[in-house]
Amino acid sequence: MSHPDYRLNLRPLGTPRGASSLAGPRGVGASPGDKKSKSKTIRGKKKSIFETYLSKEDVSEGLKRGTLIQGVLRINPKKFHEAFIPSPDGDRDIFIDGVVARNRALNGDLVVVNLLPEEQWKVIKPESNDKETEGAYESDLPEELCGSHLLQQSLKGYNDSPDVIIEAQFDDSDSEDGHGNTQNALVDGVKKLSVCVHEKGKEDAGAPVTKDENTFMSQDTRALPEKSLQRSAKVVYILEKKHSRAATGFLKLLADKNSELFRKYALFSPSDHRVPRIYVPLKDCPQDFVTRPKDYANTLFVCRIVDWKEDSNFALGQLAKSLGQAGEIEPETEGILTEYGVDFSDFSSEVLECLPQDLPWTIPPEEFSKRRDLRKDCVFTIDPSTARDLDDALSCKPVADGNFEVGVHIADVSYFVPEGSSLDKVAAERATSVYLVQKVVPMLPRLLCEELCSLNPMTDKLTFSVIWTLTPKGKILSEWFGQTVIRSCTKLSYEHAQSMIEGPTRKIPEEELPPVSPEHTSEEVHRAVLNLHHIAKELRQQRFVDGALRLDQLKLAFTLDHETGLPQGCHVYEYRDSNKLVEEFMLLANMAVARKIHCTFPERALLRRHPPPQTKMLNDLVEFCDQMGLPMDFSSAGALNKSLMETFGDDKYSLARKEVLTNMCSRPMQMALYFCSGVLQDQAQFRHYALNVPLYTHFTSPIRRFADVLVHRLLAATLAGHQGGLSSAQGSQAPSDPGQGHHAAQNPAKDGTHTAPASGPPTTLCPGYGELPDVEPDALQKQADHCNDRRMASKRVQELSTSLFFAILVKESGPLESEAMVMGVLSQAFDVLVLRYGVQKRIYCNALPLQSYRFQKVGKKPELTLVWEPEDTEQGPAQQVVGIFSLVEVVLRAEATALKYSAILKRPGTEGLLDWQDEQGGQDLAEEQD
């Protein structure tokens, strides 16, 4: 495609979005830091707006010498002229001001930056109390810190029920990072809240203060204390374009009807203001768009950026698709998936040909000779009631001396996904299933997800098992790894398991339970659930004694109308003992497998690490807690967990304050990351901060995570040289070590070492197990990086799906009322956590019927005094003081703009508000729970 000549005066169209502008974000103005960069024709030559990128050689040399810095670009979604990359030393983020300094990089890209001279660094005035210069504007919280079992479902198959309870789907209900489903990510794409005071700024929650508090250098920086400067930089190279370059938005005609451009191009205006506006050829647009543009004013389109020249404010793109009407669930959902590069296409015939063709499929007879046969054991699944892809099953039976044989049995997905096959390639590319509120985009074809691999009851299934002998206190006496065959006797929901836990001596009527296979009884299952619950409580208690962290956050579940799919209501998902039971054994299995594969392949293990919190942000939080008189200890994950448990009481106010502080504590947390053990030299970096263990991995969800498939292959290879003959009788014995098993000391991971198994029976290579991995560490690291990228994209999509449904709920069922707690106070607004729904909003004083308001500091604590207009002439004005941790009443109301809603403070003393605790059920978010 030939590119247009951009020498025309584009000024009527405004600056690129993201440039600072006195006329507002879409108005006319120059980009800060590049005031002279307007597009002008000088003697027939167009002046460049953006700098030419450095050469690869210069970039490589600069990174080696340390004169250049690389990092992932994060753009503030509410103040899109502000962007950041993390500082390599963990200190305050490096600031990138304006679209010109960003040099055509988009959110999420891996960029290389050059620091600006010190006199051009950002000044943070001490009196501004600016704690928002970090730019973690989207929830970068480690998903493993949430502690709920995966909430998966789809609406199919529920025709007998008019309403379906749909729990907001977070694939990463893995709670391993001490961190939960980031409900702070619900509001309008803003995922970050103030830890401390900000000054004025008319952006939504999480936006930094405006230019009158944070100005660029106009004074001699030598006179300023070092901490009041924030290093600033410009992008000189894009190492990897991780942003999909796709956007959803709206089509508009160009403003200047007489221009040459008007006859060739339309203007695409992305909904995400972090993406530039894009010229799209009129030939891509609907035929009648030019004559009837208003007909398309509410139509969502997808556009892909194909080029962005140095001399143009705007990118050049191709219109890919018309999605439908803005504000409707399916068009909006498809737009979200497209923007984040989620492949939701049907699987190709080439991929489907990799699946077994003779259905119904049965396990080949020769497979039984390669596996331990556990089909007679009492094995069962515990999942959300609507789950269809059942990855994991549990078993627990008493053995001699009052101990228990406990098994975690995981679907053997790698059996059905041959390495190097078309199926393997597409699964590796997708890397994860994506769980939306109303549906799932699967990593694997549904035949595998829901039938062949899913551990459905009363059918023989291929599994990979970890089996321990445990004491009632959860001490590991032995552990065994191997491929197995199971036959689940029943499919329990969390509600079923919870009723068993809450009624330990009650005989639960059959009609309240799912069918149980004739070989077992519901009483046998009940006893197993109770035994697992008691052991899980011990394991959990010991984990926290050993220094693990949990952050509890609110998480939404929606009730959907069966006919329309619209949300009818929502409630906070309650995380109960049945969830915790499953979580503990998934964690135990993941930790055991991590030790096993690292012991065997110290250079080629795929592990998962969780770095400690970002230093600067943690220091800010320490300072805030000190100012507020909160006795919090941030010295370690365990110390923080203990502080959160002990600082707050059980009364309503204390619980609300704990919710707020938990949100604040999540802010400095980093993402957990897959990595190859041979690539990181320092084994101290392998550690998992939230779990406080030296080695961790993902093994328990191979149906929905490709990392787990890779780990299964590694585990199979570790067992290849240790596989002895397995008689079916061994399936009913304690795990005595039939070749590839081994005994582990109590807490074998405490020092990061693992004892090799004692010599057992003669070993032979079993064809059921994989060959030794021939993948090089660098290649495995590349796969790990891709899994990390797709996992992050999946997480964003899930958050945006929840945000979409909540916004529609406010629109359809609002206004919604709730108590809220103040999280941050600014000079003209304040941030609140809406307690019933777990969302965060900013409330502006100028949107309230106030006579006046006054901002002041009482000691170090910021306060707003609001003076309300009297409701009638006989009353005097009501005065209300708003400070951090104040409890207030708010109303959420839909705005005229599609899918936007605002929070309004209720006048003090107004009736008609429910207690948020009536529907409040906290959610645990700590380690990895599948």
C-alpha cells in the first residue's frame, strides 16, 4: 500500500491523543517536552515529529554499557500523556512524558529508553504528597495471590433454569502470589489507587496529580533534594511490539472537508485513549459511511495499525471488522479479545485431526501396563457447580498408624497433545484459556477440555498423580509421582463439599448430592472430604507459620438472565473452607513437582518465581501506614500477613479498613513469572515471595495452561529413568515407591534442596514416559516469556469482562447504593472503595450539591470538609469531614456515555442504605489454587 503524503496541515484534527493539550485530550496543543514538534512544511520538507529509532547495534551497545535502559511501557489509561517503565533497581519508575517521548510505542511494548538530562526530569514538589508517580495504572498484581478455585462456566446446558449464577471468571484464581482477584481493576480500566494523598487532578481513581503540582523543570535542579526528582526518559527503540496493534473504536469523517486527505481517509478514534488516532482508507469503510456517517456513530469497529511514520501525528491502519453496537455485551467482548490478541477463532481441521477420531474414545489396553491403576480408589473432583474442564481430582484414605494416603490426580493432557503437532503449536500459541464472565475461550479443543481430558465422573481417565503419605498434621512421610488411571466416583461442587465440612456428623440426603458410583458411598466421600479438610487446615496453618502471605480482596459473581445474557445482579463471591481445601493440595502438588523437576533437570526446569514488592512503592506504603498510625510490619511476606491478621478487629469498621489496606498492600506487589532455571544464575531469585518457598511451579491445570503441559512433559522425563513395573495392586497400597517414587523429609523445600531417591528396584525406560528433554534453556525461557505475556493479557481481559458486566449492571439495574471507605484524599476529590462491590471510584466535590469545601492537613493526614447545601430553607447546612478510612455512603449511577458510571456521595443522614456486610464475603488471595 502506498502511504499518503502527510504534508497537509493537520492541525484541525488536534494533536495525537496522549499529548498534553490546553484544549483537553482531544484538542489542539503541543506535546509536553516537545513544544516545537508541530507538523510543519519547511521548504517542501516535512519536519519529523518523532525521532528516528537507534540502530540495533547502537541499542545493543547502549544496553551493555548501561547508557540505555529497557523495560515494559505502561501508559496511564486516564492521563495518557503519562507513561512509565520500571526502574531496573526497583526504585521509582522512570517517567516518559507525552506521545513524542513515547516515540510510537504502545502500552505493553518492550522498549529501550535514554534518560533525559537531569534538568528535564520531573519535579515532584514535596508538598504535593505525590505518591502516584509510579504508573502501575493497571493491575499488575500476581494472580496467584487469590485463593479461589477456578470459577469456570458457560451458559450451555442450563435451559431448565431461568437464571444462571455466573461467578466472575478469573482463570487466575491461583492464589499463589499472596494476591487476589484484583477487583481494584474493575473500574473503567483503572487499576490503581492512591496509597496516600494526591493533589488536584480531574482524572479517575489512580490518576496522578496535575501539572500545577508536578511540573517539568524550570528551576535549577541542584537546589532540589534528590527525592523530589523523578528520572525522565524518551523511547529510542522498540525491542518487541507486544501490543497487538489492534484497537476497537469509532469511525469519523476528517474535519477538513476540503483537504486531499478527506477524499482518501476516515479517522478511526480508539476507545482506549492510549492508542493513537488512525487514518483508515475510505475503501475499507462501509460504502455509505461518507454520505451517512451518523448511522455509524454508535458502531464499534476493529482497526489494526499497519504503520506510523516519523512525520505524522496519526498512525495508518486497516479497518478489520465491524463488531456491532457499542454498549452491547458481545460486540464489546469481541473488541476486548481482539485488542488483547486473544485467538478466539475455531480450531482448524488440521488441529482437530490430531484428536482421536474413533469416538467414543477408550483407553488403549497397553496403557494400563504403563500406569498405576487407581480406578478402584475413592477419587472425586471438587469444582464450581458449572465447571466443565475438570483438571484435578483428590483422594484420601486412612492407612496404618493413623496416617493418610492423599492423592492429587491431574488430567494427563500431554498424552493427547503430541510434541510438535499442530495441536501442540496452537496450544503453545494460545498458552492459556481465557475466562470471561459469560463464556470461556479455551486453549484446547472442547473435545479435550470437556470430554477426553476432563476428569468427568464414572469414566476411566488418564492422569498424572502425586501421592503422599501424610500424618494428620500434614507432615510428609513419603511422596510418589507417576502416571495413573483413575475413575472419579462423583463430581462435587464447592457447595457440596462445604455442606459436608459444615455437617461432619450429618447424613446428607442423596437428593442434595450428585450421583456417586455404585462402588462407593456418599458416606465414604464425606469421610474423605472431612479428612482432607482437617489435613488442609494443618497445612494452611503451617504455611502461614512458615511465612506465607495472603491478601483478601472482594470478588464479584454475577447472576445472568438466561434469555438475554444481561447481568441481573451481583454479589461478592465467598471463599470458604471447601475452596481452601482444594487450594492447599494444589499448592502441595505444585511445590512437590517443582522440587522434583529442578532436582532432576537443574538447568531445564520450568518454574515460577514471585519477586518481592517494588521497593519505592513499598516505602511509600510504609510511610503512609506510619502517618496513619497503623502498626504494620513490611519486612517480609509473613510479617505483612501477620500485621494484617492482627491489626484489625472483627467489627464492621475494622473489616472495611482491612479491605482498604489490603488493596493498598497489593499495589507494590509484582507479577509472578514463569522462567527456566538454567537462565537465572542466582538461585535466590527463584524464590516465591508470597508463598515464601524456594521453588514453585504450575502442574495442576494443564487443560487451561500450557505451562502446566510443559511441566508434565518435564515430570514424565524425570520419571523415564526411574520407572519400574507397576502392578495394579500397588494402586491400593500406600505409596511404597514402585521405582520412581521417593521419600521426602518434612518440609523438604525449606532449604531449597531435595534428596535424590534411594535406589529402588531395577529400573527400565517405560515407553509411556517422555524422552529426556532436548530443549535448550534459552528456548524454554522463550516459551516461559510467551506464557507470561499471554497470562497477563488473559488477566486483563478477565478484568475488563468483569468491568463490562458491572457497568451494564449499573446501567440496567442502577442506581446502586453501598457503603464505601475513603482510600485517598485530594484537594478537590477523594477516592473510595465501594464495599459491597469491591470497585474503586473517585468522587469529585464539584459534582456534589455543596455550598463549599475545604482541603486541609491535620498533622500529616489530609482532610476535606464538605459543607452541604441545606435540603430546605428551615435547615442549616450540614457539614461532613472526609478523611482516609472515613466510612461514607455512595450511589453508583450510569452516565450518558456508553458503559461509564460515576460515584456520588450520599448526603449524611439519608435513609435507605443496606449494610454492605449483608452481602459481604471476603475472598482469600494467597497462593496458587487451581
